[in-house]
Amino acid sequence: MTLRIRSIEIENFRKFRRATRISGFTDGLNIVIEPNESGKSTMLEALRAAFFIRHSANSKTTRSFRPHSDSVAPRVSVGFEIEGTAWSVTKQFLKSSSIELVGPTGRWQSDEAEEKLQHLLGFERQTGQGMDTEVQGALGLLWVAQATALDLAAPGRIVRDTIRGALQEEVGVIVGGPRFDAVKARISKAYEELRTANGNPTKRLAAAIAAAKQARERREEAERLAAAFEERLAELEISRRRKAVLERDLADPTESERKKQLEAELLIARNARERLSARRAEHSVARNEVDRLIELSTRFEEAVHLVKTTGKSRDAVVRRLAVIAEEWNVAVERERHDREELEKAKSVRQAAAVALDAGRKSADQSARREAYAKAAARREETEKLEAAFTELETLSRAAPSVAALDELEELDRALLHARARLEAGAIRLQIDVHDDTPVTIDGRPATASVEVTAATTLTVGTYATLRVLPPAGGLASAHADWEMARRGLADALAALGCESLASARAKTDDAKLALQEMKSITLRIEALCPADPIIGLSAGRSALKALEIPATAPEGLDVLDVAALDTELSKANEAWAEREGRHQASGEILREVEQRHQKAAIDNAKASTEATAAEAALAALSRRVSADQVANELTDARRLLALRHKELADAEANASVFDADALERRIANIDKAKAVADRQLVELTTSIARLEGVIETEAPKGLVGEFAEAREEEKLAEAILVRTEAEADMLKLLLDRLRQAYDDASRQFLGPVTRRVATYVRRILPASEPAFGDELGLDRITRAGVEEETLVLSRGTQEQLGVLTRLAFADLLLDRGLPVSLILDDPLVYSDDARLDAMTEILTEAGKRMQIIVLTCRERAFRHLDANRIPLFDGTLV
């Protein structure tokens, strides 16, 4: 029978302060991967609490469910299925504790729900303070909390009884049956004449054992003292030998000479390293000098070639220019005349452009004056709105607070209640006056109806005086309460500066209206503070306030007619275009001559410039250094570079002979070894002196003789003990035979469990055989014929065996029809990669038979699994 968790809702449970729902659990393998401290273990604790902790419990455990420093009621709700049938359980602890179990056939609450849940899941009621897995049935074994997978202890009593019932049906034998118990009881009774049922000696055997023990203790003490004396002698001899060896080693000059040799080699290595650094610097300098001279020689060659080339080009251009010089002079004169006319038209056009620019500046000044005027108006309007805002703010602050208004409402209700009590016990006088006879009450004109709550005098003209006295003490308390309520309300109103509750309410309403109006004013102020690029004004109230507005309009030109000025500029442009056309027409006749002359002049200028520049460059270069000098220096520099290259190679070879860092480490090791030897020599000298003093003190005691005497006494006591134990040995032999028979039956009994677990264990420990104890705990593993207790195995192997054992029990319980699911909190933390792969494969296969929930913080270890991944916090709040 499968058990499947579908959803968990947690509220006020440790770190889950707000109501949080975790859902999406499927039938197979589910993995919750979240960082440390995110609440995975808390979720498992809440799940255990929902099933196993009674809702009415007020223990240290339930109190620990509360979030730190909060006094709230922890609440857990779990939706689950058993054999496809939906159930839900909701528990609230401590405050208003409750439970509700909902199933396909109805709804249960209180203790009835607890009993129904116990019967449904097969566990017993908790009796202790904590989580007692002994009574939690199968789920107590299979819901593995953090680090408890390392615990290879036997399953709880309920699980053991269930498994034994299943195994008895498979094996057909009952270990520990009535016949076995009867035979064992008779033999144990006979055995108890010499030993107790637990094997402890009694009567003569106890006395013999005590005598033998006393003799043995005396012999052991004498032996210990004698052995200690011998050990001190041996230790003294060893210490003397070690001291002699150390003294010989310290006196040996070999290490000292080796250190001197290493220091000499270190000096050589350091000098070689310094010379290598110097040679590298000299080689770099020589290389740079060669490169500089090569570049300078190349520049000389290029300059000489350029002078020759540009000189030839200049001579050819001069000859060509002389041929067309006359033609060019005529063309230039005509072009000059047309150009002068064009310049006149251009001046007219520029004057029109200047006039248009002045007109536009005048228009801009007018726009700025208008913008400043508008800004001043907006600022004035803003200041008015701010003043209104301040008044409204004062009005909103003058209103009573919500708490003060609630207090006035409460005082008013108290006054009405006191008034009602007073009116309920008061005497009401109905006065009807039939003529003009004056009627007064306590000297005041009477009304048609009066309530009398105290002694009152009624006067009817001159005819009668009536004194109305209410019952003594009947209204005193009511009147006192009314007076106290009236004064309380009056004091509260006075403190708030209100005449009545209605005026206080009116002030509150006025404050609300003021707040709304303040929001409106804020929006209006923002609308009055836009940006204006004409005067450089930024958007916002502070920018408008900070704007410096001229007191008077800025002085400037009068506003001109920009359109008319623009028309004048257009006319000037047309005139200039006409002159340009005439200039082009007159030049059309001489175009060919002009073009040829211009080209020749340009070529002449270019050739002259290039030739002059080439000659100047060559002259400047020659002034610095001659070409021959550069060639000689380059030859010398190359010869020096070759020499520096050879010296650098020699320095590198010398520097590679000795490793300075290694030599320094070797010298340091020699110094360290000598320091350790000196310290050990001092320690050995102290130890030898101490041992010699102890031996001188203990030698006269005769410890060897005392040891021989104690040994004889021990032999006599042991002989008596052997004779006494002979009677018990026969009975013990019989008990051993019974125990062997018991073990044989147990192995037959535990065979099905062992086979199930061995199937899993051999996947991580090939060729191994697990063995269980009487209480179904995995006690030992046999590998290659060697038996090992599980407690001595590595922590990783213990954890893996713990998970596999629980998985095997889950399979057996599942076949038995019990509700089974497996939850592992942070499992396999000590597994290597190969074991982790094998374990995750086993869990994946088991997920096809039952629901498995793995809570872990190690995403990388479980990333490869094909499983349903559930976020612990996905923002879902109940």
C-alpha cells in the first residue's frame, strides 16, 4: 500500500512565519534542491509533527515549533493519498489547538481524529517529549532526518513485529517459541546455581573469582611496577644512545662543510644572476642603437633620391609655364574686372543678411520679454497656491487623529449609556398649565416634561410648593457615572479644541477635504512650472522660484519687420546670382587659357614646393650628421651588438649552473636540522637526569622479588577457580549448543531480509554479504571472507548502508500492505562520485514502486537525475 504526499501548508512554524504552500509532489522520485538554512529540514519536521505529535501536546518540542520571539500558534496541513484515496490532516498547536482529518468517508476532529490517523498510518501515541521513532511505525524508519541515515540501529518495535510477521509466513519457523523457552528455562535454573541468568558468578564461583581477581590484581600491580622499572632502565639506555648519536652528529664537520660549500655556490649564483641582468641591459642598448642607425641611413638614401626627382619635375614645369604666361595675363585682367563686380553684389547681399539677423535678434528679445512676463505670472500664481496649500495643511493638522476620534466616540457612547441608566431610574413629571399661573422648578420656568433625578422643588404660583424626592440611593451611582462620563467627554473635547463630537467629526471631514484639495493644488503647481528653453528655465517649482526676472524689460532694438528684411535679402541674392552669371559668361571666352595657366601655375608651385622641401630635408639631415658618419657608426654598432650577444649567451650559461632559490632552501634546511638537533639534545639530557633519579629511588625496593611472590599466589587462586568453574562449564556447553541452534534458526528466519538487502548492498560493495542481529539491525558485512562490523566502516559506507537497509525494509513493508513512502533529508553527503551514481540509480528505480522525496542543498550531485523538482519557495502563499 503506497503513501503519497501531495501538498504541505505551513504557518507560524519556525522560519515559516507566513502561510506557505508546498505542492507538486508526484508518485515517483521528487527532489527539493534549496540552499542551506532555507527550510528543508523544517518542512520534514512539520510533516512529522502533522502526523505523530498530538495537537493538544504542550511540550518543549511543540513550543520549539514557534518562530523565535513570537507567541503564535504553529499550524501544519498535509494533503496525502493512500492507495489512490485522498486524505488531508490539519493541526494547530499550543493556542486554540485543534486537528481535523478529512477522508473519503467523512471528517474527524479532536482525539477521534488522532486515533483514526494512528490506525490509518500504523503508529502509536507519543508518550515522551520529543520525536520517538520507536512508536512511529514504518514512517518513523523511512522518513530519515538530517544525518540520521548514518544510524544503523535496529528498526522500532512496531516495524520489527510487522517484519517478523511477514517473515514467519515466508520461513515457517518461530524463533523463541514456547518449547525453546521451556528447555532454556530448565537449563538456566541449573546454571544459576553457579552463575546468574546473565552469566554473572554467584556463591562459590563468585568467591573463587574474587580471590583470583585479587591475586591477579596484586600480580599485575607487581608486574606493572617491575615492568615500569625495566622500561625506565631500557628508556635510560635508549636515551643515552640517542644522546651519543646526536652529539656525534653535531660534532661531525660534514654538514658544516656542506653548508659552507652551499653558501659559496649561492654567492656565485647571485653574482651570475647580477651579471646576467647587466648583460641583458647592455644587449638591449646595443640593439636599440643599431636600429636607430639603420633608420637614419635609410632616411639619407630616401632624401637624396627625392631631391633628384623633384628638381627634374620643377625644370619641366617652368618651361611650360613660360609659353602660356602672356595668354594668362590677359585672362587674369578680364577675370579681375568681373570679380570686382561680383564683390560689389556680395557686399550688398551681406548687408541684407546683417539687417535680417538684427531683425531676428529683436524678435528674440521680444519673445524673451514675453517669456519673463509669463514666468512672473506663473510664479505669482504658484505663490498663491502655496499659501493656500499651507492653510490647508494647517487645517489638516488641526483635525483629531484617528485614535483621538475613536476615543471621543467611546466616551460619547459611555455618556449615552450613563444617560440611559439615569433616565431609566428617573421620575418624569408631566406639567400641564391651564392659566397664567407661573410654575417653576428649582427657580427656573418649568417645561412641559421634566425628568427628576435628584431632590427637586416645584412651585405653582402662590398656591403650592411641591418637593419631589427620588428613592434614596436609587440614582446616585447612575448620576455619578453620567457626571463622570460627561466630564470625561468634555475634557477630551477641550484637549482637542472641539466643542462637541460633531465638531470633531466635522474637523476630521474638513481635514480629509483639505488633503484632497492639497493633492489638487500640488498637481496645479506642477502644471504651472513647465520648462521654457527661451529663458533657460528648467521644469519644477524650485527652478521657477530661483529664476531671476529683470525688473524692467531688457533694452534692445525695436521690433523690426523680419519678413520685409527677408525679402530684401532675397533680392540681394538674386542680384549676386546675376553678377555671378556674368562673371561666368565672360570667363567662358577665356576658359581654356585660364585653365591651362592655372594648371601650369599649380604644377609649378607644387614642383617648387616639393623640390624646396626635399632640399631642405636633405640639408637639415646633413647638418645633424653626414651619411659617411652614419655608415661608419652603423658598422661599429653592429660589431658591438655581436659582442654583446656573445656576452649575454655566456652570462645565461653561467647563471644556469646554480639555482639560487634551491641553494637558499638547502641552507635553510641545514640550519633548521641543526636547531632541531640542539633542542633534542637538551631534551634528552633532561630526560636522562630524570630517569637516573627515578631508578636510584626504586632500585632498593626489590620489585622483582615481589613480582615472583605475587605470581605464585595467583597460580594457587587460579587453580581453585578452575576447579570451581568445571561444574559450570558443562552447563555453559549446553547453553552454547542451544545458542547455536538459536542462531541457525535466526539465520533461516532472517534469510528473506538478508536477501533483499544483499541485492542492494552488492551494487556498491560487490561480493559482500550483509548480516543482521536479533533486533533486525545490520550488524556486520562479510567481504572476501573477512567479517567487519558496520560501526567500523567509513561514514560514507555507513550512510549508504543505512539508506539501502531502509529501502529494503520499505519493499518488504510495501508487499505487506503498509503505507510506505521514503523521505531522505540531505542524504549521501559522504559518498564519492561512483557510489553517488550507484545510489542515485537505485533511488530512481525505487521511485517506480513508491514515492521518494529527497531534500538536498547539493544541486550538482543530483542535477543528472530524471526526477520531479519542487521549489521550496516559489512565491506561493496561502
